[in-house]
Amino acid sequence: MSRNYTNQISSMCTTNRFFGARLWVLLAGLLLSTGTLAEPDTAGKPLRIAYVDFPPMTYQKVDGSPAGTFIEVTRKVAVEAGYQPEFLYLPISRVYLYLRNGRIDVWPGSTNVPALEGEVLETWVSPFATQLSAWYLQGTKPLTHFDQLQGKTVITIAGYTYGGLLYWLEAEGSIDVTEAPNYRAALEMLKLGRGHYLLGHRDPVLETLSMPEDAKIRESEIRLRNLAWLFSLANPRAAMLREEFDDAYIRLAEKGEVPPIRKFGESAVIPGFPEKYR
């Protein structure tokens, strides 16, 4: 075989190897761009999560993004469980509706909501609790027994049933119930004398007490309620989702990345509290 022919063969092989290598680089880049070579669950499966205005636990920032202590923990747990959280800001009444019809998958909120009985599965873990209190003006008698509400006007926040307590208040003929659209409006109503007591959860009320005149507002504790994740039973994977969230939370708690697992229980309530809603 002549030397020129041998050189031609060698040159062709080198050229083929060069173009072959470039072809593999191009193919690898194409596959990576389409996600074919990526880890199948790196991005996570989408999970529709509703949240309400309940600062500092859950609220919407000025730019429209979700924020709050419970939001951050929810995001960590969802990602740990293999999901990509998609947060949706809603009024509380819409949250209940969407949990019933399956338009959302989960809500980080209060446990034992009568309106959601048979509609949701709650996680076994409870990362936080919220204190329900009666708020009143300085000079008004502290609420130490529910009989004191007889003949009084009670201010409530629109959309909240307070674990069913609202139904009892509305059924009591001698108790007048009036509604405020939000906590700021409710506090102003209280200061204007449009109600004797305001039923409100401690965290959002304290977050709202920002004006100098708010210093005359006092608090009587009523009950402590658990916060957890409530999964819509309209989703056929509700039981699996709950298990995945519980497991993910336990793993994160063991690493110190979320609050320690707390005892799942509710505190005693003040005397006269309706037995049905304890």
C-alpha cells in the first residue's frame, strides 16, 4: 500500500473521529436542553397550594409573592417530598370551596374545620399552633366565661368559622354577631365601640396592632388550635400526599431545618365554651 494512500486513510479516520465527537457533544446538549438526561424528578411534580391572609404565618407581599413562616416551611416540605409548590392566594371561603372540588391540592391551615369535615385529610404532624383570643378595649371586663357574651356584640372576621364557634354564636339569640372584612377593619370597629369583643387569632392581630391608639386593646385567651396541612380528598392521591408530607417533615425536623415535631393536641378552653366545638 502506498504511503499517500495510507495517509489518506489516516486523515479520513481523524476527520470522522472529530465529527463524531462533535456530534456526540451536540446530541448531549440537545438531550440536556429537553431534560432527557436530567434527573426525572429534579424539577418536582406541581402541587397546588392555597394560602390566606394570616400574617405572619401566611400572607401575600406587595409584589404578589407568597410569604410567611408557614409558607417557608411548606415550601421546604413540598420540595423535600419531591414536589414543586404552586401557591395560590385566596379568601378563606374560596379555600374551602376549592378543597371540596379539588381545584387545589393542599392548604396550610387550621385543623378540625367543621366546614371541611369529610372533605380533607390532615397531616399527622403539626408544625405550629395558633391562639384564638377575645380582644377588647381597656376598661371592658376580661372574658373569663362564655356567659359574658350574652347580650354583647361580637366582631368576627369574614370567612372564618373559628372551628365552628361562629355557628354557636349566630344561634345564640342574645349574642349579636357583626362581621369585619379584615383585622385592621375589625380593630377599628372595636375602638369605635361597634362591638364589645373581637374574636381573632393572636398572630395576625399582633401583626396588625401598629397604631398608637391600639395600645388600649387587651386580650383574653380562648383556645389553642393546631396548624397542619389539609389535603383535598377530591384528589385521588390525597392519602399518598399526606404520607409524603409527614415523612418529609420528619426528615427535615431531624436535620433541624424545620421546627421540632410538636405534640398534636389542643389546649383547654375557658369555662362555658360550647362543648360541641371543643
